[in-house]
Amino acid sequence: MQMTLKLLGGILIILGCGGFGFLFSFMHRKEVRYLRSTLSALLFFECELQYHLTPLSELCRKSAQVCEECLSKLFVAFAEELEYQISPEVYTCMAAAVARTKGLPEKTKGILLLLGRELGRFDIDGQIKGLKTIQKEVESILAQSTENQDIRLRSYQTLSICAGAALAILFV
């Protein structure tokens, strides 16, 4: 009886520590996916502003159709904030939309808040330059995040399982 409890405890320790490594890996991949979706939304924003002069609230609704589910919810919330004129400043509307949207990774939140600062402040050329600057920022973050990503994430998973095994040996 006591031996089976020790064995069960050891297995739970290994699974708990291993789960942490796999969760970290999942969250990192999710963040990279959202950054890629944000980059495609930025490119869409740039094209729409440059060639169609689409109003910002309509632009957000159109970009919601092209993005990931969570980002599309954010852009719909941003369009609602802009349409209802809750605040006259675009940044405040974006901050409110980011706050309303759950599940966004921190780096993506920062990029979107930076986008809120750039939109609506300047003329079209200034906004396009701001969008290009943000695109370069996202591309550099993506390059850092994806460099040796698979090897690094597998290492985290392996280390978490090994740490769980070491703890199980110490405690059992």
C-alpha cells in the first residue's frame, strides 16, 4: 500500500513538472502564432490605408476577418470603441479593446498598444511610416522567437521531465 502511494506520488511529480515544460512550449508557440497574425494584420492595414483610404473602424472590421480568432475579437472590440466614441483618442480605444480581450500574449499586447499610438495621430503617410516601423519591430521579435525554436522548446520539455524525475527520486 505504502509503495503504491510512493509510486503514485512520484508519477504525479514527474507529470506536474513535465506538464510545466509542455505548457511553456505551448504558450511560446501560441505567442509566435499571434505575432505572425499581427504582422499580417499590419500589412493589411498598410495596404488598405495606402490604396483605399478606409476609415479606421471599417478597417478594423475588415481586418477582423483575416486574423486569428482572438485578434479578430480584439479588432471588433476596437472598431466598437471607435464607433461609439467612448474616447476621442485612438490609443485609449485600443487600450480598452486590449483590456476587454482575454488570452493575448504580452508581446502581442505591447505591439497592439504601439499600433494604437500610431494610428490616427498623423496623416496617411505618417501612419504608413508608423505601420512599417511596427512591422519591423514585429519581424525582429519573430526572428528572435523563432531562432532555434524547436531545439530550445524540446530542451525545455526534456529539462522539465528530468527535473520532475530528480524531484521524484529525492522525495520518494
